[in-house]
Amino acid sequence: MLSNAPTAVLLPARTALIDALRPLIASSAPAPNDLYVFLSCLGALDPALWAGTRADVPAVLEGLEVERIVGLLESEDHTIRMKVSGCGDASRE
């Protein structure tokens, strides 16, 4: 499972990992299930792989994608809000 792989192992494939998830959030009105899967996958990965939390590893997500994720903090769906809150909790350094 990807969430058990060390960040150093996943680092070379980080763009491909995020590119595989992008279609789930790319729509102007993504389906709730797509959002849940996207956020679950993102939350299972070390934020260093996608968020630009390390100086030596730039962010992979585009600004619009980050805006959409942050906007989900105001979702009517409590489960989606909780998933967004947990996206930065993974730590596998």
C-alpha cells in the first residue's frame, strides 16, 4: 500500500501519483464520492509529496486545485470537511 511506502521511495513518482488523482477533483462540480476518494488518497500520502512542505520538493498541486481543496472546508458534507482537515496529517519521513 502506498501509505506504507517511505516518502523517499515515492518521491520520484509523486507527479504520476497526483496526476492519477487529478481527474477526481478537476470537474467544476465533482461527485461527492470522487472527492472522498481524492481526499482519502491525498491524506494517505506524506504531504511532502504533494504540498511543497519541504524546500527541496516543490508543490505538485496547482493553485486552483489547492483552492478547491481549501474550499471543501466549507462543504455541507461533514465527512468531506473531516477528510480535508486530515490531509496534512500523514507523516512518513
